[in-house]
Amino acid sequence: MRNNRAIVWFQKDLRIHDNEALNEASSNAQEVIPVYVFDERALNNQTEILSVEKTGPFRTRFLVDSVRDLQESLRQRGSDLIIREGVSEDILFELAKEFNVDAVYCNRERTREEVFRQESLERLLWSIGREVRYSRGKMLYYTSDLPFPITHSPDNFQQFRKEVERFVNVRFPLEEIPIPSFNLKKDFDRGTLPNKSSLDQCFLTGGEREALAMLDVLSEKANTEGLCFRNAKDELEHVMIYLSDGCLSPKKMFHALKEWKNIGENRRVIDFAVKALLWRDFYRLMGKKYRDLIFEPGGIKGKVDTNVTKELTLFNIWKEGRTGIPYVDACMLKLKQIGYLHSHEKKLIASFLIYNLKLDWRLGAEYFENMLINYDPCSVWGFWNFIAGISSDEKDGVEVNWYRESIKYDPEGDFVKKWIPALTDLPKKYIHKPFRLSEDELKGYNLKLGADYPAPAISSARTSC
């Protein structure tokens, strides 16, 4: 006899608020069994070119924090979370049979590895007369609300933004509803969190409650003392880290922003954040529209650059922050130490890899997949497509002037000095171009290029500044 029982498969939606799959299961089933699987392929498989783990220690630590937070939140609501490690579809199929569930609910993912897992689970469940019921949970806009089908989504970001902002309202987050509890035998193994990370902690703690608390603090500041754009931009990007694993709903964030007092520099911060949310939707739509093309050498355009190389020695110079360009190296050392970069820092180092070092863009994308705590397939690979000039947008191909970026974002050299102590004694005038100093001048600043700090890895013609 079939029972009115459902599994909710949490993936990149590690939250209670505005979770459509959780709400639908809670509305339709008498018992709801939340499950999270640490998929061994995502944790242990290696990237295609670099042969590094797809999920590095920073993201693993952040993910473990986020799943722990979800488990605690469910327990506070009289529910719980079953935790497993292994092959997601096999584990969920066995649990579906064990609990005799009617369906597995989940928020649909759209890139190749996630789609493979979802379709594999569908086939297994069909064999016993059960099904996967998909919901939407990733985007700011519902695809059903868009004024165009996905196959006709505008390929240009500005056109996409114009059409959606003109014609579509962002829905309000779903109201939280009670989660029907489920009964397990006392000796049932609910599972434990994996101990896979050598890191004690990330620079941020993962989890829904941390995300909402940070958003509340920023909102309070915006509505009392007001915001300084430079500082608030950094704080806001920290909050947006939580979107990648679904600890924070984009709709929740959008409507929080809309409640801010729209005065002073708050306006700039709001515009910046809304644009970032729209870029996130745009990249996801391009991932849906063009599928695996975003992972191919020629990207969406199919334009393969035959002049690039996969030279790993040169790549390692970039990865380890030894290019001899201080601001670039400081960004790389920051990424290596904390697994995170601000948007302008990512743009700079991606442009440098592609246009200054002439390396295959996929090396950078794979490194981001391994390192970033806020890795999201569509956003990361879409971003690298855009910088490399192989995305759907005719205005792509972003070559950044590293010197102008250095002066713009680190005018006093404090960021460089924080991450590269060897350059501490350099004055502001030369902090971003130590290679312009003579040997005698370098001695005066206790610096020897090639020993204390690398000489530039690019030709003198490319270091003109």
C-alpha cells in the first residue's frame, strides 16, 4: 500500500525560506523526508585539463557548514535531515524504496553533471512507478513569467535586462509553511556530516541563518546611517556568496534591497546588486539555452582561438601569484588563501590569463571550480565565456588594463602590501610597477626582482604604464 510520503532532495537550495520544492512537498504529502547527499563525483572527481578536485577544501568547508545549518533549522521545525555520501541517484532510489515514497521533490538544476544525476534518478524511480517532481528555485525571475521562451532569450545582457525589467515583476518569496514530520525507527542511521576538509573554517561561515543575518545587518545600516558604496559593495558581494549554494533566495535579497531607503549612495549599491542578480539569471538562461556549449573550447560562439596554450608552467605562475604584476599577484594570493574574490578582481585576473598570458580560458574556469567557495556552473563558465569573447553577447571580449585597475581599486597600495609583504617598503608611486625601478633604487627599498619578488612574466611591451 502506498503512503502519502515524499522525499525532498536538497541540492543547491540549502535553505528553508522561499524553497519551492520544500513547500510543494509539504503541501502535498503527509510526511516529508528531507535528504542531502554529498555526491562522491562532485567531491572526488577531477577536472578535465588541470586534473584537480572539482570541489576544493574551501567550498567543501562552506558546504558542510551550510548543510549543518540546514539540518539544525529543520530540527528546530520538528523535522530532520538525512545525510548520505555516495552516488546521489542510487542513494535516493534506495531511500525511496525503503520509505515507499510517492515522489522525490527537488529544485531543478540545469548543467550537465546535475542533469545527469536528475535524469538517472528519474529512470530509476520510473522502474518502480514513482517520479521526480521538479520545482524552480534558482532564479530571480520565474521562466514562466519571462516575455520570451528560453530558446528565444536575448543573447545580449543589456537587451535581456531591458525586456525583463520593463515587463516582469519579481515575485515575492514564498511564505514558509509547516513541514510535515516523519517517523523513523530509533536505530535508523540519519547519517553524519563528512570530515573531508583540512580547513578549520572559511573566512565566512556557510548557512542560511548566517546569510539572512548578514543581509539584515546591511539593511539596517542602509536604513539608518546610509552606505558608502565602496565598503557596501564589498559587504554586499559577501552576502551574494550565499546565493551559489542556495542558502539565500535571490527573490529574498531583491525585495530586501527594494525596502532600503533610496537615498545617497544607497542608490548605487541597490543598482549594483540588482544588476548582479540579473547577470546571474542571464548566465543561467544562457546555460539552459546553449547547454554544454559553455564548457566547450570555443564557447557559445564556437570560436576556438588557436593561438592560446595550455602551458602549465605559465599557468602555475598565474595561479601562485608570481606574474610580477603586483595587483594581479595580490588577487591570486587572496584567492589561494581564502577561496574568494570580488567581481572586479575576478575580471582582472581572468583578462590577464587570457589576453596577457595567452592561456586557454578553460584553465582559469577549472581553477575557479576548484577554488571558489561560491562556485556556480552557469555563472562561472558563462563569465569566462564572456571575458574570452566567446559568449552569446556581441559586446563580450573584455580585455582589462591591469594598471588602470590597480590604480582604481588600490590607489594607496594597501591591498598589494597586505598580500605581498615583500613590497611593503615600496612607495605609492611604484607599488604597482616595481619593475620600473633601477637595481640601485630597488636596493634602497630592500627588494631584488627575481628573488624577493618575481620579474614580470609578460614582455616589456605589455608592462607599459
